[in-house]
Amino acid sequence: MGLIPECDSEANALPNSSVFPVEPADCQHCAACCFSELARYVRVTGNDYARLGADAVAYVHFIDNRAFMLMTDGHCAALEFELESMRFVCQVYEHRPEVCRELERGSTACKGERHAKGDRSLVLLRRKCSST
């Protein structure tokens, strides 16, 4: 048994498929839409930048004259995984960019994200569990 019992039971029970057999209970159990290897993945508009306030310095980067959310280790830098609650948490949720606000849970776009990238959150979970 590992240092965190939740990791043993949760991580070992997770599917090895990019398609979840059922829809996750909520976005915090999935976070597939927050994963990408692309530096230009989440566009940040001027209004988004202003809404992010002081957090913009930590989470936004510029490519040429365009702003994007910073991607770290294959996911948005604002995304954190809390082992205690076994949930993905957006550190800027209340101030997140419009593109993030527009993605509705359970929508066709959401299902596409889960189908294409659902296993990425599982990989991160396994990595976090194995590092404890």
C-alpha cells in the first residue's frame, strides 16, 4: 500500500482507455479540456487578461503579440490536482478565460475533449500518486 490510500484504490481502478465508460461526476474529476501539448492552446483575450488580474503574470505567456494560458507538463499551469480530495482544481476558476467559460460540461465539445484526451488526466493522477 502507498503513502496515500486513495492513490492505491483510485489510481489502480482507473481505466486505461481514453474514453471514460461513464461521464465523470463533475469537471473536477475529468479536466481533459485543460490538457494539451500546444503552447497556443488557450487563447487569452484582453478582457480575459484584465479579468485574471494579478494572476495573469503567473499564468499567461505571450507568443508574438498574442496571449495564451501557460501550459506546464502537458496541462494548463492553473490546473492543480489535490490528492486529499482527488480532484482537479483550477486556480483561476472565477477569473478563467472566456474560452474555458464557454465549454459546457457534457456538450459535444466536452465529449470530444474526453475522447481525445481523457487518459491524460489519468496519467497525471498516476504520476502524482507514485511520487508520494
